[in-house]
Amino acid sequence: MTIAIKRLDHVNVRTANLDAMIKWYGEMLGMTPGPRPDFSFPGAWLYAGDDAVIHLVGVDVAPEPPESLTLEHFALSATGISDLIDRVNASGARHNVRKVPSFPIVQVNLWDPDGNHIHIDFTAEEAEAAGL
């Protein structure tokens, strides 16, 4: 049998700002905390619908990325670009909007409270309908 990867399951993020991160992912991306195994360390699983997409692990001291960090961002696909743009503009969150060259995708790039880069992908058709 040949392996066949189906999709990315989740992203695990270590943070010393657990409450702020839960709040930010809820307010910016509409994710909600949900069921999580009874681990011996603090954390939260943030859900998009029925899927635990972001796993937060609470740590006492903010992790310092290694000099040669190779994971530059993670990406999510979504609908509702107008709502997201309204949320980030109202919050003053750092963001930018970019069209992907030669692909029908528009990315909204965001940075969470810990500085992690996330981009949310929308169809070019939806972005154009929103005036972007």
C-alpha cells in the first residue's frame, strides 16, 4: 500500500500568552476552544467547525525561535474575506492582502500575538466581489 497524505491535521503552537492567543484566534478567525485530552500541561485546542486546527501549548517562558527557523507560516483556507478584513481593521492587527501570482487565490496575511505568521486563503472571485 502506498501512503497518501490527505490533508494537514493541525498546527501545534507553544505560547507563554495562552489566554491572549485563545482570545485572538477566537476574535480574528472565529475559532472556538473545544475538547482536549487531559494532558499534564496547560493548553487549548481551537476548533474550526468540528476540527481541532490549532493546538496551543502553554509554557512559562516564551519560546525563542532558532536562528534558522524553517517554518515561516501556516495557512488556512476560508470564506468571508470581507468579515475578516473588517475584524483586522477594527482591531488594528498587523496584516496585508496579496494576490498570488498566476493562481486564483488572495491571501490575507496576519500575525498572532506571539508573532506567528498565518495566511488565510480566499478565492480571487470572492476577493474581487469584496472589492479587493
